[in-house]
Amino acid sequence: MTATPLTVSVPALRWRTVPPDALVWRDWNGDFVVRNHSSGSTHLLGPLAGRVLLALITMRRAATVDDLAAGLEAPATIEEPDWLMSIEAVLSEFERLGLALPEVR
């Protein structure tokens, strides 16, 4: 008897910002400064992180990495898997900084 491999489908994480009214941000020539009034922290974000944060804020709903990637223009020099990993890394950093959280289902 041959065992059939078990495949488990894991739903993609959906991310959302902390309440958008708690965030104040400014774009300074491609770099972003964001103040989280809930935590009292201020952060300097690079261009990609700033774009991801703005996308999450303007979507007004939880978004997957694929949702975000579809709404952001990837640099011509980056392959799709690397682009998705870059966005995932930004979201992980946002979680550490308290700017965004994965939705718990």
C-alpha cells in the first residue's frame, strides 16, 4: 500500500494596519515618517515600506501579500518571487513595529 502525501492548504495571511486614525505619516522625497499615536512611536520607512503602508491604509480592508503586490508596481529588475518576499519582509517588520498585524481567523 502506497501512502498518498497529505497536502494542507494554508490560507494566505491577511494584513491590516493598526487603526488608521492612530497613524500620521509624511512622504519626504520617497522616505516616509510615520507616527503611531497608539504606541507613541515614530518610524522612518524606506520607499517600499512607505508604499506598502499607504496601500494598506487606502485599501481599508485586510490584504494578502498578493493583493498588495498587485497594487504596487514592482521594480523592473526584480523577479516576482523576490518581490513577494520583499513585501512579506516589510509586513513582518510592520508587525514588529506595531504598525500592522495579521488578521486572526
